[in-house]
Amino acid sequence: MEILQIIFLLIAIIVGLIAFAIIQIKQAGMNIKDFMDFIQANEILDNLYEVSIRYEKMTKNQQIVFLIEAEKVFNAFDKVPNILWEDEYQKYNKILDIYRDIKLLRWNEKVNINNVNNI
């Protein structure tokens, strides 16, 4: 019987902690979904940061995937207060710089192809 009481007490504590976390998230002015998206985006950011080291060797398909994943990260990070991710600022900035580089590279390729086709 004591084991059942201990299990019930632990479950009650866990539910209390989850409720407390939800209240804190709401008080910060965020939606729970936005916060969960931020947590997932944080994991994606770490993966993108590792890939960004060798981004110059990416194929066109890898660049497209990188751009799509980076946009997900940017959208998720925009929905939460900056104070939550100031530790990740350097990674975020590096991904943003590479995102811009790839976008510019792809835009230049598109312009060059259009110029060749017009000649």
C-alpha cells in the first residue's frame, strides 16, 4: 500500500511541475505550441550549425533543405522572447549569414541563367 501512495505522490508532483511550467510559459506571453516549436527549432539549429561548417560543399538539393530548415528555425525563434535564446545567438547569427549567402548565390545563378536565355 505504501508503494501505491508513493507512486500517486510522484504522479501528483509531476502534474504539478507541468502545470507550473505551463503557467510560466503563459505568463511570459507565449503559446505552448510556440514554445514547443522553439524547443524543436533549437535542436534543428544545432544540426544546421554543424552542417554550416561545410556549407560551401553542399549540393543544390542540400542547399534547398538547409534554406527550408533555417526558415523553420527563424520562424520559431521569432515567436519567443529573445532572452530565451540569447545563449544561442552566435549559432543563430551564423545560420542567418549562411542563409543569406545561399539565397544570394541562388539568386545570382537565376539571374545569370535568365541573362543567358535572353541573349
